[in-house]
Amino acid sequence: MLKSIAVLTSGGDSPGMNAATRAVVRTAIYEGVRVFGINNGYQGMIQDDIHELNSRSVSDIIQRGGTFLGTARSEEFKTEAGRQKALENLRKHGIEGLVIIGGDGSLTGGALLSKMGNIPIVGLPGTIDNDVWGTDYTIGADTAVNTILDAINKLRDTASSHRRIIVIEVMGRTSGWLAMMAGIAGGAEYVLVPEAKFNLDEICKDLKSSYKDGRRYSIVVVAEGAGSGIEIGKIIGEKTGIDTRVSVLGHIQRGGSPSVEDRLKASILGERAALAVISGISNVVFGFNAGKVVSIDLFDSVNNTKTLDPELVRLARVLA
Ligand code: F6P
């Protein structure tokens, strides 16, 4: 059993990271294990921004979006010298195991660190994109999709008043998960995702004829990985001749108080990660599949690409 562990959050922040960190910290303390927080992700590890935490350090954070530890995308950590420095700092503090909360890139960083240092590493999937292989849940995705849904509902009001087409660009990097889930739940006419081909000419023809038949408005959700919402909106407006507006939701999708699902699942995963790393288990990522906690091999997770369920693509088309 380890005597001292650390936790960090890395990459894009996501609602629920605080709940996960809190669970890691409180579980470690419950087990009589010292726990350190590393500020600003891997960059803080390199810069020795590492501080011991106690139970009170994580009070009053479960309801907050963002991550109280801070996060970063560290270029230096991508170098061997950077990772070496980071490992030396862990050793200096007597840290024997590490919990990493972050997305695909952050978990890849963990895999690289694991290959270099003899230190147990456990990952938790923390990203709004829900693009981590091996788990159908990532911390923050539920809150983000609800934020998008709220935006769609509001945009629908104004679209309908003005008989406009509204194009909404949402985040997700190379994944269409956020767009697809929010698009189906928000009753969008079109959901454009990088995982499925679409024909903009056909879409414009359909939009034109449905407006002729009396349609009052249309909602088109575009995943950022499928193209620029601004460009797509411009083409739609020009080709259909229908008044079109574009809304790029941006970083508003990353903030906000986490949903019940994100708080609960992050807490469950945080406890599992802490218990695993304390007992010396390494190179695993904990996630959820079909409602149950699963443990995924870290290297499998970072070396595989999660795909979007084609059934969802089909459903979005049927219901449009
Ligand atoms: O990975 C999370 C994410 O929000 C992506 O959806 C988006 O493409 C990216 O991060 C934005 O990154 P940044 O906050 O660095 O601009």
C-alpha cells in the first residue's frame, strides 16, 4: 500500500473535475494516505507547484465548474526532459502514485510518464468531448450537453419568431458526440458531425422546399470537427436565400455547475481511482459502461479512437 499520492487535472477543464478531485483527496485521507494536489496540470508538475491537501482543501468545490487545481496544456511535458523534471519533483515530495484527470491528450501524457518512471498511474476521463476510448462516460460531458441544449432551446425561440435558419457550432474537437446528443435532444433538423458524410447542397435543397411548405424555422447543429459553423451558415444563407444566423457557442460549454450525473459519477470514479492507485494498481483508466464502473487499460484507451454510434446518426436523420 502506498503512503503518499498526488492528483492533477489536465487539458481542457470540465464540470465535475472538482468532484473527482475531492473524492480522490477524501478517499486518500480516509485510508490514511497523504495526498498532494498538483496545480496547473503537467506544467505544475514540472514547475514543482505541488502542495499537500487536507480534507478542508476540497470543501465547497463539488458544486463548482472548472477545476480548483487549475489546468494547462503543457508543451514542455511533451519532451523527455520535461517529463524527467516532473518525475524528479514527484520523488522530491515522496509521491508514490498519481491520479490524472483529463481527456485523451492528458491520458496520453500519463502513458508517456508511466513508460519513463516507476510510478503507478491511474487515469480518470475528464473532458466535455466524451471521446475517451473504452468508456461511454466522461466527466463533464453531461453538463456540457445540457448547456448546449439550453442554448438550442433559446435559439429556437428567436429562430421561430423570425422564420430564420440558425446554425449552432458546438465543441467536441474531432468528436461529434456533443453535437449529436444535443441535436437529437434539441430536435435539430440537421446535425453535422465529422463521423458522418453530409451533402450541403442536398441540405440546402431540403431546407428551401420545407420553407416553401410552411416551415417556420430550422436548427442546424454543427460539430466543430465537421467544419466551421460560420462558413456553413454563410453557404446555407447564400444557397437557400433564407435569412440565416450563426451562433458559435464556444467556451460557455465548458463552464457551469456540474449536473447530478457529473457530480455522482465523478465522485464514484474518484474513489475508485484513489483506492486503485493506493494499492499500487497502475496503467488503468476508470470509466462507465452501461451504468457500471469499468477499468480500461491506459494504453488501450489512448491508442484507440472512440467512434460515434451510427444508430444515433440514423436516428437524428429519421427524426429531422
Ligand atoms: O477538449 C475540450 C475542448 O473544449 C474541445 O471541445 C475544444 O476543441 C478545445 O477543448 C478547446 O480548447 P481551448 O480551451 O484550449 O481553446
